Amino acid sequence: MKLIVAIVHNEDAGALVDALLEGEHRATRLHSSGGFLKQSNATIIVGADDGGVDAVLEIIRVNCTSRTQVVNPMPPIMEPGEFFMPYPLEVEVGGATVFVLPVERFERL
């Protein structure tokens, strides 16, 4: 038994949970926020038998794609009188960060 923890972009989370449920995988969605862009994301938790891990990873791969987004950087802390002109940056968002953890014991109560 494995516990799969996937951190995904909030825009991808709904479609991912729907696809997991269609594939008969139980999933729990937790709202979270990222540190880099301080944007909301979702943490999806899935329990899977050892043989089902690859199927879950494939569903995540198909539903969580990377894309570019233009953001305005936060200005640094500056001394009075200094001037900072932020230029928009193009960054890659989306995709998924996935952890697969062993489960020593599982019970459904």
C-alpha cells in the first residue's frame, strides 16, 4: 500500500480529482498555498495498492500540465528615496510535485 501526495495548481485540481474518481481511486483534496508565487494550490492525497501507483501517476501526469504565466514581482524592501521599477516576469506554473510514501497500516472505519 502506498500514500500518494500530489501538490498541484489549483486550476488543475478539479479535473484531477474527477479523473481519479473515474478511475475508481479515492482522493482527498486539501486547499493549500505555495511559497514561491504565494498562489493557491491543492494537495491531493490518494491511497493506492502497490500495483495501482503507476495508474495514479499517469492520471496526474495527464491532468496536471505545465504552462507559462506572466507575473509582477514583489518589490524588495528599500531605503527611502530609492526607486524600483518591476518588470513582468514569465514563470512556469502548473505541473505536479508528487510524493509516494509507504503505508505500514491501513484501516477503513
